[in-house]
Amino acid sequence: MDLATLMFVSYRAMDERVIGAMQAAGFDVTPAQARLAQRIADGGSRLTDLARQAQVTKQTASLLVAALEEKGLVERVPDPADGRARLIRFTPRGRAGAVRALEVVAAVEREWEGHLGAELTGSLREALVRLREVTDPDG
């Protein structure tokens, strides 16, 4: 298998664990909704920023946000820096879901470190960060 496919297999394994845990905890989110939600900044994010970061169209991001709003996980509020703009931010329930997702990610990373060892895990993280720096213009 090529390197990108190997990375994708690990990504999908993490994704499935997180989505499964979220659904088991009562957060009925799809993988696409979760991928968008994981990019919401602490103080909120503009729709255009979420779309760019998630590499989806603004229309797709809008549909995903609307679905998350319907589930009570996010809300749109005025942007204090620009009264014409709106921010998407987590509701308290959405924040609880985000915390749960981060707990699952940390647990899976601990499992992976158990398989790889601390040194190899650190090297893998360093290598992936370097790749991100040259492949992701938003870094």
C-alpha cells in the first residue's frame, strides 16, 4: 500500500471509533457533520472558514451546519468583530459532544502508542506535522 492509503486507513479507523462513541453517547452525527464540527474554533467560526478548512463548498458547509443546528449542537450568533457576519459556535450540548470526541481521540492515540511505543509515536507525529506544513496552506 502507498503511504497516503496507509494514513487514510488509520484515519478511517479513528473516525469510526469517534463516530461510534458519539452515537453511543446520544450524539447522532454523521461523519461529514463531525468533520465540520471538529473545526469549530473555541470562540466560534465563520461558515466560509469552516468550508475552507473542511474542503467543502460553502453550500455543503451550510447544510452541515443546519443539520447540526437542528440537533441542538451548534448555533449561529452575531460576530462581535463584524455585525454583518455570523459565527457558528457550539451550544452547551455541542460542547459536551466535542469534549467526548476529544476523549475518544486521546484514548485511541494511547492505544496506538501502546502498539508503536513512545519513540515511534513521537516520530510519526513529527513526520505528519512536517507533511502538513508542506501540503496544507492553512497549516
